Amino acid sequence: MKQHASSQNATKVLFCVIVCSLVVLLSSCVQQSRKSVQKNQTQETSQPQNSARININIATKEELAKLPAIGEEMAERIIEHRNRYGRFQRVEHILLVRGMSDKKFRSIENLITVE
């Protein structure tokens, strides 16, 4: 009876490993797909890539609040995050700010920099 229970546990563990592996694999495929879509959207925009970008490491609350989908409250959170944790190393790190969604980030990613 102990061998049967042991083999059931091994089967459960193997099943969990397979399911977790599939989840990781699928999530990486989704991320790659998102990157491709974002890259295509970026190429299609008529905005200049480097001119008039706001540096989120030095921008004031007023400058940040002018960005699409960023109001005064989110601008304050960005500054608080920057003051607490230091400079943003990449523009994508703004996603670590509480309340910054992927949708908001996509609407501003071509307008910000971390020079």
C-alpha cells in the first residue's frame, strides 16, 4: 500500500512539474508576441523617437502629469518611487510604480526616457 501511495505522489509531482513548465513556456510565448506587437506599433507611429522625450529620472510632477494617462496622483507616485528606490535604469521599470498598468505604459513609452 505504501508503494502505491508513493507512486501516486510521484505522479502528482510530475504532473505539477509539467503544468508549471507549460505555464512558463506559454507566458514566454505571450511576452514575445507582445514585444512583436509593441515593436510593430512603435514602428508605425509618426512620433519622433528621440525628440522631446521626458526624462522620468528628473522630471517634475507637472511635466509627468502632462503625459497621456498620467495625472497628478500618478506623477506623485512616480516621483515617490524614484526618491525611495533611486533612478529608473530602463523606461520599463516605471511599471514597478504602483498603479502603472501595461496599457498606461504603452501610451507613454515613446514619450519618456531615462537618459
